[in-house]
Amino acid sequence: RLRALNRLQVILQHLKMSKQTDSTAEVLLEKKGGAGIITLNRPKALNALNLSMIQQIYPQIKTWEQDPETFLIIIKGTGGKAFCAGGDIRAITEAGKVGDKLSQDFFRGEYRLNNAIGTCKKPYVALIDGITMGGGVGVSVHGHFRVATEKTVFAMPETAIGLFPDVGGGYFLPRLSGKIGYYLALTGCRLKGRDVLKVGIATHFVESEKLPALEKDLIALKSPSKEKIADLLNSYHMKCTIDQEKEFVLDEHMEKINSLFSANSMEEIVKKLKQDGSPFAMKQLETINKMSPTSLKLTLRQLREGASMSLQEVLRMEYRLSQACMKGHDFYEGVRAVLIDKDQSPKWKPAALEEVSDEFVDNCFKPLGNDDLKL
């Protein structure tokens, strides 16, 4: 009897171990019912994506896409604070400084993953509960369904760290209504809760605490079509009354945003903001003046060109830009000021928009020959 007990303890210990190693994995990939489930599992890092996570998720999506027993893919984050707060910027910075190839591999892997999501033949449902920025937007916004909650915080804050709103930002931002995508990209403005739905980034809005039930119902669907999934999401969406009465936070400013951010150059946008002189315009001017002048110019052109490109063309263009930023000054300085020393006072080079030449910008968009992104 004692021996049996011992054996049971050994088995239990073993189970506990295998569970532990599993729960410490940075990304969990599991099949439940007809659903493939991706769980970003770096809660301490706000589920920021690193290269190894990207390299695990990409082939799994491709496998599920081919699997006749998988009917939909769900992606979510752990920890309750963030869906995914971005990419592992620090690691990229360290690598870029010493010319390590991580600064190529990371962007290449990430953009290929964004493309796999954008072209996925299986319905893809992103539960964007909590902070969803940068890389987190890339693994959600290109899918069929994006479910926001009252905890969702969306932003593309890259111009503040000497980068640009990548992960296909050049594709989805200029396609939002009016010039709101340009405004979000250049200022890094944060949108919360229902506003993420109103701007067109989320497709549905559901109470955060209802997500486990929604997930269960999605998993329980029998060989679901996109329509069946949409019906289920709609039924949850319709029942959610949180902040229903609230006006869209940018409603009163939409007219200004559309006229001020329709200019053809950054200098002209700044001029228009100064001429407008309203409290809203002055606040935007103050924000823009803190951003990397190089990033602002790259971003404006990225969005203007991306507006008429396919997602694949945009990702190829963004890969070129990412490599230009890795060779420049502002990305390292921005990461230092915002994430490492946190003094929030980056010294941009060049320091003024007028000093960022058209020739320099043109060069950042040039093809990389054999090094171009292959999708």
C-alpha cells in the first residue's frame, strides 16, 4: 500500500512538473474543441513579443490553417493587464547596437507573422483585453475579429521612440475613417475601451469578465463558419451595456483632425496646427514637438504610400524602414530616453523637421535587394 502511495506521489510530482514547465512557457499553443488557442504568457513583460514567441506562433498558425479539424484561431494574453504591449524593444536595441542579426530576424519574423494573420483562411479572433500597442496591434488588427473590452488601451506610440507605426500600420491606419489614422500614428494618441471599437480597430465590444464565457462558447461551436462566429460575437456585443451612452472621445475634434492632418508634409501639418491655435491644436503641436522629427517624416510618407498598397507591399516597405531605423540614431536614443533611463528627454538628431532632408527619407524607402522581406 505504501508503495502504491509512493508511486502516486511520484506521478503527481511528475504531473506538477510538466504543468509548471508548461505554465512558464512564453506562449501557450493548445487545441480545444475545434479551436486553436494562442495564449501570450509573459505577464511581467505585459506579454511583449520576443523572437522565440514569434517563431512558435507562426508555424502553428500555418499548421492550424491546413488542419480540417481546426475551425478557428483565438489569441489572448495572460495576467489581466495587457493583451500585448508591443515587441521586445530592449532586446532589439541591444542587438542593433552591436550589429547582431536579431535586429533583422525580429522584424522579418514579426512581419511574416502579421502577414500570416492577415491572409489566414481560418477565422481569427483576437481578445484584445488590456494594453494593446505596437506588436500587440500587429497580432490582432489584421485578423477577422477583434474583441475590445472596457480595459482595452490601444496606441501606436512609435514616433516617441524613433521608430514608426509598423506591423502593418501603413496598411490599416490610413484606412480608418478620415485622417484619424494619421493623427493616431503621428501623435501616439491612446484610445480606451469603446473608443477602440468606434474608431474601427475593434470589431466587437464585450465586458472583460465575460471573455472566459465567450471563449467557452467559441470553443463549443460545432464546425463553425465565419457567419456563426460573427453571430456569437454579435450576441455578446449586443448584451454589453458598459459605456454605451458615452460619446466617442474624438468626436468634437474630428473636423479639425481631418483638416489639420490632411497636409502633404510634416512642416505643413505643424504650420496648420499653429495657425489653428485652438487648445486642441496646441496640445497636438506640443506632442508632435516631442517626437523624433525623422520618425514623423517617415511615418507620414509610410501612411500616404500605404493607403494604396496591399498588406504584403506595406510589410515589405516597413521592413526597409525598420532596417533604416536600426542604422540610424533616433531609435536607440528614443529607447534610452523612454524605456531605459526614463528621463523622457531624448536628443533627436536631426533635431528639427527642416533638417530631415527628402533625400534622406527617400533612401529609407529604397529596396534592399536580396535582403528585402520575402513573404
